[in-house]
Amino acid sequence: MLCDYIYADLAKAASLYSQLTGGIVELRESTAEKAGLSDNKRHYDFKVFKHDAGGSSEERSAEKEVRKPHHALFVELEDALSRNGYLVDLTRSGASLKEPEIRESLRAALCLKVRGRAVIEDYARLKEIAVAFPEIAKLINRSARSNIESSPEYAVLLQRIASAEEKVRGADNREVRARAKSELDGAKRKMRSLVEESSEKVGAVEPWILEGLQTWINTYLSTIVNLRIYPSLERQDEHVFGHLKKEWLEDNDSASLHFTYGSFPSEELTIVGVVTSVPESAGEQFDPLAEFAKEASTPHESVERAFRGMFRGFDGFEQVIRTCRYPRVLVQPLVVYRGVEPKAP
């Protein structure tokens, strides 16, 4: 199978590989220097003296080579994790993430592997779109209006209106002229209204909404690129997701990634990641503030409870962003790729 690697966290993979095998994975840099001697001397042999004319020149060139672990490292790491019982391979079982046995196995395992349809969510890109959205909306709507106004049908309507105006001006009866003019003005207003309605392809968004979106992203999601993998189209409420660090994307330009694969890739992707959260169906049972439930407390305990309560209060906002709730599973991605099996000859 050939793999188109989209993301590969080399640092985390090297750490796990070293722990499993006892080996060391490192980047090696070597510099080779080549030197060549060019002799441009001309020899003259006389009876009285010997003279060398010309000279010698030396050329040196250096070649720098950086050897990085091949992507085969990730294949070996995946095999080692599987052999040693640290990997749950959901691509083979096809089991539901709601099955208690699967969730228990995920809690006991270090890593999981899953393949399915994917969604990529780059919040920095979303913020850029929010900033430019008003101008983009104006451009799209102006383009639609221009298409309508340059159409042959619109030209015919304008011509008919111009002819009707001529007739109105030529009418001798004042009442007839006034009535015709009123009908003509109504027809103009209706046409303008239809043009405006047809050209408003993108509705306006109030500035406070766009500004609030930017503030929210700057506070909680400034560097987040989420990848969500849905292993089953029949169970679309189940998925595995994790944050992709931009420095480990094979193409560091995330705009290029979106252009190549899109935010909603049509091909299935595979992710291998470290399991970091498997929520319970009954919700979180752990309460770190339970120790302050007693009524009586010393002054310093009250201060501590107040400050720690503020952290727990902000947890509610962070949970809105982290969105790790049952039956989802959160991972720290090690590698993301599109795998293709060879076709039979």
C-alpha cells in the first residue's frame, strides 16, 4: 500500500518508537567537502635558469545532506504498537464507538487507528474569511446584479419602459397622462426591487457577529486545525477527532492543503493517534471542587475555592470549543494519510 502522508508528528513518533524498541531516532546532518587542484603552470627550461609561468588554482565545493527518518518509521511504529498491544485498530473491527467493550479497550490502549470520511476545520482560516466576508458578499452580489443588468431580457424591459415614457409625455389628456405615469413608476419600482432581490445572493451579517467570532477564535482557537474522522456513514454521530499542529503538516501552507483536499475531502483518510479522551455516556463524574462542599471553611480555603472555581467556570467555555463528548473520542494525531492499495494487474 502506498500512502499520501498529509500529517506526520515526527517528534511524538520518535519518542514512542524509542520507548518500544530501545532505539534512537534522530536527524543526521553531514557535510562533504570536495577539493580539486587545477595546475595551469607552463614550464620553460633554459640553460641558465628554470622558470615556471602561470599558477595553480584550487576549487572547493561543499555538499550538505540532511538525513531524516523515512516515512517507513511510521509504518514500523504502527506495527510495533499493534504487536505490543498498544493499538486498537478500528479499521478492521468496524465496531461502533458506543459499544462498552470498544470504549473500555480504547481507555486501556495507548493509540487507535481509524479510517473514514473526514472534515478539516482550520479556525485561523475561518477568522480570515470572517474579516473579509463583508467585501466578499458585496463582490458576489454586485457580480449577480451586473449579470442581470447586462442580460438581453433586461435590455428589452428598459426599451419598453422608454417607449412607455414617450407615450406618457405625448398624451394630451392630463388625467390619462398622470394615471399612465403612476403605473409606469410602479413598474419601475417593481423592476428595481426584483433586480435587488435577485442580486442579493449573499445576505448581510451584522458586524457584531463577525467581530465576536474573531474574538472567540483569537481567545480559544487561534492555532487550532481540527481533523474529524467518521468511520461509518451509518453512524454519523460517531467520530474520532484531533488537532493537527501546523509544523507537522507535510505541506506547511494550510491554504494549499484546503485547496488540494478541501475542507470536506471526498476520499477516506486514515489517522493513527494517541487516545487522550474517551467520555462516559453518563457525563463527567469527577468533581475537583468536591473538597470544598463543606459549609465551614477557613479564610484561606475560601480564597482557594474562589480562584479554583473561576478555573472551573472557564472550563465551561473551553468545553464548548473542545467538544469532546460521548460518543466521540479525542486523540493526539501521530500520522494522517490516504492509503491506496495496488490494483490487480
